[in-house]
Amino acid sequence: MFTGIKETASRQTIVLPRLAKLALQPPQCLLIEGGTAEDRLDMSRYWACLLNCEGENTPCGSCQSCLQIADNAFNDFLLIDRIDEDGVERQNIPVDNVRKYLSVWGQPPHGRGTRVTVVEEAQYLNLNSGNALLKTLEEPRPGNVFVLTAPQRERLLGTLVSRSWVITLAWPTEVNNTPEVAEWVSGMLAFWRSGQGWFQRTSAKGALTKEQALKVVIGCQRELRNSLMSPEMTPAASAMSGLFDPKGLRRLDLILGKAQDSLNYNVNPALVLDWVCTAAMPRKRR
Ligand SMILES: [Zn+2]
């Protein structure tokens, strides 16, 4: 039912404007990480609705496309999972589950929208099914886009991740950052407090790779979420809620979303984090 999708979307407000923007020129492959497995699948359906909705306020949730996508009955919505042809759930995604769609992908979609193929929990791709999918992604497939869902991008083949546009959903349970990420986040907080001490960090030679910078951005999002839910959850969350008023937190939220996009575009990681620090600077410093 569409209400399930709508409910999940209402908990993932950070990514909705980004998805709407991406829908204007959909990337060939979207990787949805974070959240729960159910959240990821719901957001895949939301994406398919965005790309196929016939209503005005997309996704409307009431046109035929939206309703069929929600009910798994839409011709241009394909799901690849671990269930084999005998209906048995396998340890990995069988290669035949990828291969059976090869001829479908070669044809234009049935409807006027875009065919969306979702690889559900793509960390279960094995060498064979992973390579079959990779080969598919390497060829132009007009009218088709793909979605991979996974708990974290690190659990997928690097070659699949590098071909994907990554969207990170809010994590439901993990509260704490790793010590390394926590260190960077506390550096940001110190800068927001004092206006000092940040740029030495990012200008240190080899300080940051794209992956590390993404972790820092996501770590900062995690603390932001903690501070919104209950500031006493972690010291960083409590510091954050002391530094920013609600409007400032909302601005930080948008800035972190843009930073993720910039990193996906391969903007220099140090520059992206410097921008986050200066752009989010609390207006009223104490
Ligand atoms: Zn619709």
C-alpha cells in the first residue's frame, strides 16, 4: 500500500528534496544505504513513483502507477532479490535472477515513465551475480535506471559503488560514531564555538579521502539527529544543540545533504568539509 511508502518518506525528509531534484535527470544507478532494510525498499518504491507518477504532485500516491508500484504490480518496476525460481531464499542473489531480465532491459519501458530495477540488499550479490549486474550497468540501457539497497556502501563491490549515486537514509539505531569520526566532528564543534582550529586539520597533507570525508559528514548527520531526538544522548549532540537554534540545525541539515552530493561529484574532500564548517557557522556566537 502507498501509505507505507508515505510513512517511511515522512521519516526521511532530509533526502526527499534531493530525490526530487535527481528525478529531473535520474542517475543510471542509485545506491540507497542507511535506515532499515524496509526503509530502503520503501524509498526505492518512492523513487520509482517519482519517475513514473502520472499525477501533478509527484509522487501523488493515487494514480495507477503509484498504486501499482506500491502493490508490486507495476510492469516497469522489477525487483531482484535472493528468492530463486523455486521460491526458496538463497544465501546469495542467484545469477539467474539478474540474467532473466537481460532481454527486458534491452527493450523500452512499457509505460511512459522510466523502468526501475531494484537490487534488494545488494550485499548479497556474489561474484557471478555481481559481475552480471556490473556488465549490465556498463552498457547504456535507455529508459532504465537501477537501484541498489544496502546497509552501508562499504558492503558492496567498489566497482558498483563508484557507478552509483549514493543516498544515505537516517540510521535508526546507531547512536555513536567511531572514535576517528567523533574526533573530526568534535573539531567541527570546536570551530563553531571558537571560529578557530579547523583549517589546519583539513590542510594537513593526505588528511582526507573522499570516503573519510563522507564518514565525517554522515557522522555529523548522526549527531544532528541525536541532538534533535534527545541532546543528552551523546556529548557532541549536547554541544550541537547548545550551539545552534532550531533554525540553525535545519540549515546544518541542508548543508550536510549538499556536502554529500558534492563529495559524490568528486569535489575536493577538504574543500567540502571547509565549506560545511563555514556555511553552517552559527550566526549568534557566544
Ligand atoms: Zn502518482
